[in-house]
Amino acid sequence: MPKSHIPALKNPKPKKNTSRKVAILLIVLFIVLLTVLFFRSSVSKITEIQFRGSVYSSNDELLKQSGLKVGASFFGTSAGTVSKRLQKIPSIQSAAVDKRFPGVVEVTVNEYPSVAYELSADGKLMAYLSNGSKVLVKQGTSLEEPMLSGWDKDQVNLLKLCTTLAKMPKDLTSDFSEILPSPTLSFPDRIKLYTRSGFEVLTTISLLPDKAEYLNDITETQEPGLITMLEADTYVPFASPTGEE
């Protein structure tokens, strides 16, 4: 047979590596199956919720506000989202959320400090916090801050007083017993303050931080009397009862 009639040999094309593709597909399907099974199992659910640090909110209130629920997905809600929800409660300044796998969520609440107290119209003891919010006080709470009387809850100076008291050192406010509003045209934020040591003080919310140290000096060295701390400072002892020296 002439060479010109001999058919040319074709190089066989390499077969596709179908077995490798099948293996990859099986691995992907296996991973998807494991993922589905994991998220449907109890391992991926919240099994325990702990709240710490709250004085003014009950665990039931915190649980409702947080949106957390035993049995819900552990990965369904981020720690940041839970923290933001809890900060909508007026008494809560911040909330740290610690999620510990598997299933445990621990929430540590940081509340605004109390700066004063007030008796409500129905006789319940309320606490004013440093942000001006008012909350119910639980029984057995130690009352170390002054009582407020005669304040309107919407009064601008009330918030000003709360923030001012919060910034002052405890050793300068520990003798404060009661604080009442006593505004005048010249001093719209004037207050009348009574001390546990028996003094009556007229000053303003604005001046109080600067005058408090001087006030303590008088209450620690002088007999009870009237102290005025406005543009000028004066001290007048109360008159002795008739027949006493």
C-alpha cells in the first residue's frame, strides 16, 4: 500500500479526571450536610443565659429586652446587637456580652450610678441616676445619697443636678441629706440643701461643685446654721433656744 494511503494516527485526547470532580462534589455535599445537621442540633442552640451586675432591672426584664431565648440559635444574634438592645433601658449605661460555645451567653450590665432618692406619691422609694432617669429601688438598699423634694420630673435643672452630683466626690456629698429647688430670677438654678449635720444651705447647682469643699470645712468646724454660697459666702449660726447659752 502506498504511504500516501496510510491513514494518519490521531493522538488520543486525555480523559477528563471525572473521579476527582466526583470526589470534590461528594466532599462539598458532605460539608453542607454536616452544616445543616449542626445548626439543627442542640449543640448550636443557646442553653444558658446569665445576667450579672443589674440592680434596677430584673432578669426577666433584661431577658425580654435582650431578645435572647434558651433554645434559640447561638449564632443568630451578635453580641453587639444584644448590647445595643439592653442600652435602651434607661438605667443601663453599657452591657458586655460574652458568648461561650457551646450554648452559654453571659451578660454583664453596667448601670448609671444613683445620685439621689425620692419618695413617690404612692410612697415608693425611687432612685435618680446620673443620667436623670428615675427607677424603683429594691427593698434593703442602703441610702447613702440625698433625698430630693419638690422637683418636677420634666424640670431642666433636675437633670443638671443629677449630672452635677454624679461628678462630685462622695466625700463632699456624703453629708447632704435633702435638696429642694429654690429658684429666683437672679439664680434660676438655686437650691436649698439640708445636711445630716444640721445645716441649711442656699446655693446654686452651678456653684455647688466649687463651693462643696468650703461647705464641708464649715460643717466640720462650726455649729449648725444657715450657709449662703452665692455671689458671696455667709454663715449665720442658728439662734440658741430661749434660756440656753
